[in-house]
Amino acid sequence: MEDFRQAYLRLCKEGGAEPQESVLAQLQESRAAQGSRLDLSGHSLSADTCSVLARAFQNDTGFTEVVLSDCMLSEEGAKVLLTGLFGNTTVKVLDLKGNNLRSTGAEMLGKLLARNNTLRRLVLEWNALGVWDEAFSLFCDGLASNSVLTQLDLRNNQINHHGASELALALKRNTTVQVLDLRWNNIGLLGGRTLLEALQKNHSIVQLEMAGNNIPSDTLKALEQTTGHNSDRQSTLRESRSRTQVLSKEIQTLKEEKGRQYLSLMNTIDRQREEMGRSNGATSIQIGQLQEALNERKSAVNSLTAKLQMTEAALALSEQKNHNMGELLTRVKAEKEEQRERQSRERKKEQEDSAHREGKLLREIQNLIETNAQLMNKVEEKERRCKSQQQQIFELKQELTNSMAELKLQLTQAEDRLEIEKRRSKQALQDMDSLRQKEVEHMTRHLEESERALQERIFKLEGQRIQLEEELSKAKAACVTERAQAEEELGRVRAQARLEEQELVSGLEEKLRSVRSNLQEVQLHCSQQKQTISELQAKNSQQGSEINAMRRRTEELQQDLSAKDQEKVAEVSRVKVELQEQIGHLQAERTAQGGLKEKISALEREIKVLSSNHREVLLDKESEMSSMLEKLRLKEAEIQRMREDEANRASYLQSAILTYVQGSPLGHYSSPKK
């Protein structure tokens, strides 16, 4: 503060102006208070002092609030003072109340708003900015280009409806002003309407004061409602931002916890490897002592190793088959998605045709009763077919449960992924946050289970043979690649589901708008035939409800399939437990070579039986999928036939109604008008 006082005295000496005692006293008071507020209200400032203050403001003083109310500023003094604030980066509040600023002041204030990037609040009460329209338009241009100001006070500035229109144009472009005070001006009805139009496009103004402007109460209420909507929007935006921040933090913490868990698991795996290496060293010493006795039995051991390699090869083939099954399932999913897209396109076409038909419904009154009876008969036939299809689906479910009970360990991963994708595609966008958390937990569990399975295999293979460590490392690399592929597939499925939902929503909204416009036109042209149109709309709604019922039935069937898949997973886990128990028995009976040979042969037979069963199940699945595709195609053909029948009936109705209209007196009256 002392630096600013000295700078003021120095600049007065350099400019040859005499320093004002009132200004020096106020500076002394502010220095004693040690604040960042410069209050010169009530002191008349000359042009020289204004030039000195402008130079001081150009040097970025420590003041953040400058109060110059009732200072009797001249046009030249205000111009010089405001030019000094163009490049200032510290002043955030500027009060110019009661200085009778006019045309030049308005122009300079517009330039100040266009150039200054730190001013947050501007008080211009009791001035005359709205007297000259051109100068006030320049002020509004500066306000439009400003991106920092949040509070603006324009009370008692003689702003008329022309100034209000300029201010409305500025508010349409400005996105930062939140509080605007326009009390006690001459805005009037026209100005209030222009401001209302501007506020409908501006979503940043939260508080607007319009008392004393000769504006009707209804416009004032509308302005209050718009400001209330803006405040609600900003509050919702703040809440959404806070929620996103909280969610991002939670996701980061989950990621950190996952990383820690992964590191801990890797550390445990390394420790276990070290312990196994030590134990292997001790066992190698014992093996060196027992090599003399084992030389005679090397032939038997070699045969056993060959059999083990054959079993491992069979397991690798089964894994490849499982991978192929996953690819087939993905292809089936793609085909189902294509069918859904086709159905959506056909629905769009049907809705467009219905929109055109509704425009012509005025002429289709006489023969609608017969068509309705036929449609009811067809609906009953459809319900019968649906019941028969439900019975067939129930039988297919029983067959699937009987056939899929003998799947192996490695199909569980693909089935779990399919279940996750189905559940995620069913749920709405509102539950995406909870779905993400569930997916993260499911992936962690899946990773832990896969890592545990790999660890068990590593221990078993290391206990049997040290030579199989290389194959275990390859299996780990394959698991990592599978995880990456699974994550990529999940991301793609999410993106596709979101795009499909957005496209469906947009298409339905557009169709609803077109249908509403067509209905309004029909009601305007034909007020006498509203009853018939309402009946047709009710029938259309019944058909839509029937379609929704079919969709719900399909969703219930999918839920049943998912439940059965879970049961299959449980059965596969049981099979895993049994196999693990058998492997433990084999490890316990290593000493007896004859028992090992018999158990290995039994295991080979079981693996062959499982592989044969697996192949049979795969073939059954392929046949079931083909049968389901054929049924879907038949349904689509039936739907197309129904559409063609409806189109033919509509054409017959149009021709009949045209003949009726031409023969009726309305046609005679309408012909000369045309």
C-alpha cells in the first residue's frame, strides 16, 4: 500500500499535477487497514488524478476491489481511468456508482469488458449508459465477448427497449454472467420479451432483478421461471460433476487395489517358486542317490511320460475347440445383432408407412370394420403360434439342459463372458455406474480363479516333471492374451450397446414427432372423424402391446437360459473338484508304478469319453442354433406376409374411400376450390 502511495506521488510529480489531499488521506487509511480494497467513494477526482490512477493501475497494484462511487468523474477522466484498467490483472471488483457515465463511458466500458480478463463484478448504478443507443450497443458488444464477468449491476441507467434488445443479443453470446440487476429502467413490454427470448438460450443467469421497468406480471413470472430453471441446471451440473469426481476417485482406488493385489499375488508366486526350487534341489540330491535303482524302471517312466504328453495334447486340442466354440458364439451374436438391426429398419419402414397411412385415414372409414375383424383373427392365430413356439422352446430348453451337463472346465470362461454381455446389454444407461463396479468385481474374481487354476497346474506339473515349466510359462502368456482380448470384447460390446440404444431412442423420438404432426393435421382437417381415428390408434396400441409382450417373453427366455448356464457352471465346477481329487490320489500313489499306470489309463479313457461327449455336445449345439435360426427366418417371413396383407388392404381402403369422397357432396364442394 505504501508503494502505491509513493507511486501516486511520483506520477503526480512527473505529470506536473498536484496530488489531492482526499486521495492521499484515503490511501493512508487503506494503508492502516492493510487491505486489498481501494475506496475513494464521495471524493471528486479530477482528470489529472484519474490519469495518475490509470498509470498506477497499469503497473498491477495489489488492490482487488476498487470503489469509485459518486466521484464526479468527467468524460475524459473516466476514459483515462478505464484505459488504465485494460491490462490490469488484480482488480476483480469495480464500483462506478453515481458518476453520470454517458456515451464515452459506455464505449470505454465495452472496451474494458472486451480486453480485461480478471474483472468479476461491475457496479454501474445511477449512470446514463442507456441514453445513447450506439454507445450502449458498443458496451453490449464488449459484454458479449467477455468470458470472466459474473455479476453486473445496471440499475437506474435509463435503458429503453432498444437497449434491452442489444443487451439480449449480448446475453445470447455470453456464458459467464450469473447475476444481472436491471431495476428502475425503462425496458417496457418489448424489452421484457426480448430478454425472455435471450434467457431461453442463455443457461448461465441464475438471478435477474427486473422491478420498476413497466413489465407485465406474466413476463416477469416467465423470467423468474427461466432463471429458476437455469439455477436448477447449474445445481444439477455441479452435482453431476461432484459425482463424476467421486466415481473417478473410487475407480482409481479400485485400480490401485487391483494393482496391489496383483503385485502381492506375483510376490507369492515368486516365493512359492523359490520354495519349489529349494525343494527341487533337495529332491535332486535324493534322486541322485536313487538313480541307480531307477535305471531299471526308466522304460516304464518313459512310457508314462509319453502317455502324459498325449493327454496334454488332447487337452490342448480341447482348449482349441473351446476357443473355436467361443468364436462361433461371437459369430452367432453378430448374426443376432444384424437381425436386430434388420428388424429395427423394418420397424422404421413400418412406422413411416403408418405415418403415411394416417394422413389417408380420413378416406378409409367404411371398410375398417371388416379389416379389424380379420386382424383380430390373425392376432388369435399369432397367439396360438406363440404358445406353440413357447412349448417348442421349453422342449429345447430341456434338451439343452440334458446335453450341456457334460461340458468341460474351459467352456466356463466363454459362457461367463456371454452371460456378462447379455446382462450388460439388457440393463439401461442409468445403471452403468453399478454395472461398471460389478464388471470390475467379476473380472477380479475371474482373474483370481484363473490365476489359482494356473498355480495348481504349475504345482502339479512341477511336482511331476521339472521339464514342463516352459509349457506353464506359455500357458500364462496365453491367459494374459485372453484377458486382454476379453477386455477388448467387453469394451466393444458396451460401445455397440450404447450406440444401438441411442439410435433407437433418436429414431423413436423422430417417429413420434412425425406421428404427432400428422395427427394434428388430420384433426384440423376432419373434426367429424375423430372417433374412428381414436379407434384405429387404440388398435395400433394393442398391436404395440402385443409386440412388447413378445419382447418380454423373449427376455424371460433369455433369463431362463442364463440361469441354466449358471447351473451348468456349477456342474462343471463339481467336475473340476472331482478331477482335482483324482489328481491328488495320483500324486499320493506315485511310489506304486503299477497303480499309476492303471490310473493314467483310466484317466485317458475318461478324457476320451469327455472329448467325445464334448464333440457330441458341440454338434447338438450347432444343430440347435441352426434350428433356432430357421425358426427366426420363418417368423420374419410371416411378419412380412402380414405386412403385405395390411398394405393390400390399405390400398383397397384408399380406393374405396376415394370413390366414396368423390361421390359424396364434400367432393363436389371441394372440386371448385381446387
